[in-house]
Amino acid sequence: MSQLFCRAFLLLCSVALPLSASAAPWYRVEMILVAYEDESLIDQELWPEVLETSASEDNESGSLQTEADTAPDYTWWLSPARYQQLHNALFAGFGFARIPKAEWPAPLQPLAELKMANEAERINKRSDMKVIWHQAWVEPIQEEGQAIRHNLNVRLQDKLDIQLTGSFELHRSRYLHINTDLQVQQYEIHEPAELSALTLPASDNRADYRSDLLAQTDMEASMAVDLPAPIRAARVQQSRRMRSNELHYIDHPMLGIVLKIIPVERAEDL
């Protein structure tokens, strides 16, 4: 009876193991960020014109990156096989139960194939929303204390001029989680006040009216470029629990997030 009890206890313990102890840490992540442009819906709430502080430090490249202090370089697994034992030890130091396969693409780098490309195309056909960022990548999703931070700085110029900055993190415990700290800043293109105050010349020679207007001020250079004026801003701080292989949607009046995370066990999973 005692042996049967021990076996049952061990079985229950194995079932109760959290995700971090039982599953492979490698995942294919695909995310679409959707900017909303229907001002009649957005302005059902009151927004500040600008936020005093940004959600995170700007990433000038606008590409998927990680912080050096939280994200080691995982591209070394492509090294010759004679270094494999050293690499296994290095992975063990980061708590990985399994090492990545050599045929997998480099982690944290944009993948060429986007499985949600058709969905993104349908979104872009709408007049009230546009895809502002869409990428897929492979990531070794860590526990919360070791989560990799992804910095963003992207801009969309459509009906509105929209800038998205900040960061997001994926981590896992019993479930997968996403934490966002993003700032959406919306602008509209305003005609400079100096230009709107100018009047047409009384001369019948209309061909020279532009030079006559510009002669009224010394603002020719500044008027050559439209000036974006901030009209509303919001900080999108969300925390969501997720399951792998399921499509997840996180909503905000200015920004939609579509996300799917797939465990990677074989090259075919990519």
C-alpha cells in the first residue's frame, strides 16, 4: 500500500509542476500592434495631449531588441559541435532544460514568415485602424525575474500621425504572461499659425502670390514643413495571463494587441 501511495503522490506532483519546470522554454511569438484612428470613438474618453514621461527609453532603431543585462546572446548555439558541452553548461546556468536546435533561426530576430499576414492585411483595409507593427520571432521565455525586455519605437503616418514607444515583456510561471508598458502619442498635422494669418496679395499677378506671402514673414523654411501637433496620448500598461497555441487580444481605445505564442519542439513548429 505504501508503494502505491508513493507512486500516486509522485504522479500528482508531476501533474502539479509549473510550466517553468516541465515545458521547453522555446516559443514562436507573433504579435500585431494595431493603431486605432476613429477619433469619434477614441474621444469618448478624455486624454491628455501629452504625457509627462515616456513609458521607457526610446529605441531609435525601432526594431526588436533586448537589454544587455537581462538578455544574453543566444546566437552562439550555431558554433561548432566541439563547443556543445560548454554551451549545454551555459544554458543550464540560465535554467534551460533543453538547448535550441541548430536548424532553428536565431532567437529574437524577426522571422520572414508571418502566419497572421492575412489578418494584418484585412486590418489595413479598414478605414478606422492600421497595423503599426507586426513581427514574429523565437524567444526563450523566462521566469518573471529574468524576462527579456523588448523595446519599441515605431511611427505610423496615416489619417493621424501616431508614435508608439515603450516596451513589453513575456514571462512564464504556471501560465504564460505578457506585461506591456507602452506609450501612444497621436498627432495631427497643423498648418503653421503664421501661414494661416497671411492674406492673398491684391496684385492681379496671381503667379507670384506665394513669394508675396512669404515676403510678409521670414518663416519660409519653417513653413516648408508641416508641424505635427500633439492631440492625445495614453499609456498602455497591461498584464495578461495567456495559454500557448491560443490567439489572444488585448484592447485599449488607442491600441490593439493581437498575440499568439506557440511552443517550439521541432523545426516544423516554426
